Amino acid sequence: MKPADLDMDRDAVRMVDLVTAVRDELAALEGVLPAAMDAQWTSAPVARPREDTAERMKNRRSEPTADITLDPHRLQLRDQVVRSGHTLNRALIALRQVRQGVEQALTPWHGEDIEHG
């Protein structure tokens, strides 16, 4: 252990580590987000069980729009994208409140006047 480590505030170190972890998660999310944003509107490229080919030809028309719309994998992805957007919105509000709280607490520490409105 370095002597400088003994002088470090563990809460400050934890905050820096948390901010770094948040930044890393955001970078990872940015990596997968473009694919998810595009894929949520298309059918999954996985094999789907099909009816007998001859029977399908006699009794069923091809409905690509309905097939895409009702694709369970697409619906699951779309639901996750929507829920993730709501979660990110709440996270942004929380992070903004954290930053503003630290700034507001730091202002009087610097000796600056606080206006009471």
C-alpha cells in the first residue's frame, strides 16, 4: 500500500469507481443499442415451426406484415427496448439529481452565497 492510499477518502474512491462503472455500462449499451433499435421492427431470423407445405399452400395466404407484427421474438425485443427506455429515463433523472445535489452542497463549501428563493 502506498502512503498516498492512506490519505484517500474511501467514499470518494467508491464514487469514482461507480461513475466509471456507469460509464462502462453506457459504452456497452451503446454497442448493442443500434442492432436492437433496428431489429425491434423485423422478424427474428430464426427457424419457425411450419405447417405441412401442401396444407399451407391450400389453406393459407402469405401475410408477411402479420408474420413480422406477431413474431414473438420481435415482440419480446420490442418490449425490452421500451422498458429499457423508461429505465434509462429514470436513471438520467437520478444521475442529474445526484450531480445537482453535489453541486449544491459544494457551493456553500466554497463560501459562495446561496440565494433563497
